[in-house]
Amino acid sequence: MEYLIWIPAVAWTVLLLGWGGFWRADQVLGAAKAPTDWPADWPAVACIIPARDEAATIAQVVQSLTATDYPGPFQVIVIDDGSADGTGELAAEAGAHVLAAPPLADGWSGKMAAVRAGLAEADRVMPEAAWILLTDADIRHAPGTLRALLAQGTAGGQDLVSLMARLDMRGLWGGLLIPAFVFFFQKLYPFAWVNRAGHWMAAAAGGCVLVRRAARSDIGGIEAIRGALIDDCALGRAVKRTGRKIWLGLARDEVVSLRDNRSFRSIWQMVARTAFTQLNHSVLLLAGSVLGMGMLYLAPVGLMVAGVALGNPLMAIAGLTGWGLMATAYRPTLRHYGIGAARAWTLPLAGLLYTAMTVGSAVRHWRGRGGQWKGRTYP
């Protein structure tokens, strides 16, 4: 039975060699060139931002968008979803076109209902818009972001282009957990597979999604994902299911999240809100997820410690091999964010905490508080 001690190391070897190269963190916006005729005919783009009590960041976000160097027609539309902190007024002062979201209808998430209202407004005030930029009220954009997104979409023939924003990694908890969050997202949705035409894997990152207007029509409108809490990935799946191409990458400084991640409680709430939804509220998938996380992230450390304590060199070597392969997989993500390689050895602790958050998400759901966000709870 001694061969069992090698299961974590073998599992990491399989992931490194056969799971879409997720760990390479190499899907980034490149130097794609726009068509030569664009300087005379840049396509119109409407930007839609659903916002609910975002006074702390909305002005900065709108100002970053209005400062774009994009030479074509561009308009920022903010949908104020019942904010009580003056979000709408601040957005208007910053230069956005603002409208109030309608009352929330049954079967809709608040964000998707606000996006629907924004799309209807874009159809009214900017009917010529060939592309729609969906972004969040806490995402700051660099001046060249929109131009780069469109260059990627047109050069690659994609109908949806999305960037996972650079997240706040300050402080003890942000430094430990946020790079791991990005790593886990890439493992869950290998970006190279997402970006491969015809492959079943599909996803998007909701902080920055540029989508062709025609693709929106093909999926049956935003109504197709009206109740989705993980709406970005639902949109990516819906678009790719129609046979259209999508692209997902990691942002460097093109889009930056202004959400403060220094608090452990803040990160816990962010994950617990949707983790059990990701598992389709299945107890079996939850149990499998806990066992899988334990085998991949905790067992290597446990084997190494036990091997040393029991005087079993083979067990210690098996554990250290698994841990070393895990750290090797994590390093490119850390390098992408300018973080030293030594941090890679902390991934087992992050894995333990994220497993606890996933279980906490299930408990919240069973207590009737699943999907709780911005003062709303979705059953």
C-alpha cells in the first residue's frame, strides 16, 4: 500500500502536464493590431456599469473610462440599482449617463436586471454600438484598455473578450489569499482551453467583458442568464455554446480592482457568496471538492511531516515531491504579479482556508442566506 503516498505527487504531475497548461499564467493581452481601416472607422462601444452603493469607487471608475484614448464613439452608462449613498449623483458628476434600475422582477439577480436596463438604454441612446463593454463599479481601466480589447477581439475573431482584473493583494490576508484565488480560478477554467475554438471549456471574468452586440442576440439576450449569480461564466458559456469564439486573459495593469482585500472577512464573504453555487448546491460535489482539495493541498504537507516524525524517508520524499510540484505550478501566477517565488510554499494554507470558505458557503445556503450580496439574498 506504500504506493498510495505518491497519489498527491502523481495528481500534480497530471495537472501540470494534462490540464490545459492552466498554471502557466500566459494568457495576457498581446500586441494584436487593429485592422488598417480602423483609424477612419472605429466601431462604436457602449459601456454598461451596474452599481449599487458604490460611492467609494464609482467616480474614479467612470473617470478612468472617460479618459480612454479610444478614438471611436464611446459612452458610459451607469445603472443605479437603488443606491442609498449617492452613487448615481457621483457617477453623473464624473461624466456618466445615469439611469435608475427598475424594480427587481422575480427570477432576476439584481446585477443582471441592472445590465438588462443598461442594454435597453444603450439601444436607445447609442443604437450604432457594435460592441458592449460590461464592467463593475469597482474596476479602474487604463486609457489604452478598450483599444487593446478591441484589437484582441478583431485580430483573433472573438466575439467576447474578457480580462480578469488585477486584484488588491495588500496586507497579510490579501497577500496570502488573493494570488491563490487567481490560481484556483485558472485551475477551474484553464484559460488556454477557454480560448480554444470548439473546446467545451468556457468562462469569463465579470469585471471586464467586451462582447459583440450580435453575440448578445444569438444567446437570446441577457434574459438567458437572468438569474445567474456567477453571471460572467454563465455569459461566457452562453456565447461559446452558439459556436462563437471567446477569449479570457489575466490583466496586468489594463484593469485594476479597487476592492479592498486586506480584511479576511471581506475575502470570506466574496468566496462564500457563490462557492456553493459553483457546485450546483450539490452535497456530493461539495464532498468531492473537500476531498480533492485535501488530497492536492494538505496531503503533501501531512505526508512530509508524518514521514519525518515516523522516520519514514520515502513518505517524507513523496510529500515533499507533491508540495514541490504544487509550488512549481503556483510560481508563474506569482511571477505575473511580481511576487517572489518563496510565497509559493504557502499555497497549502490558502487551500485550507478556501476549503473552509466553500464549506461555509454551503452552510450559508442551508441557513437560507446563500447568494447574499448588497442587501439582497437569492434563494
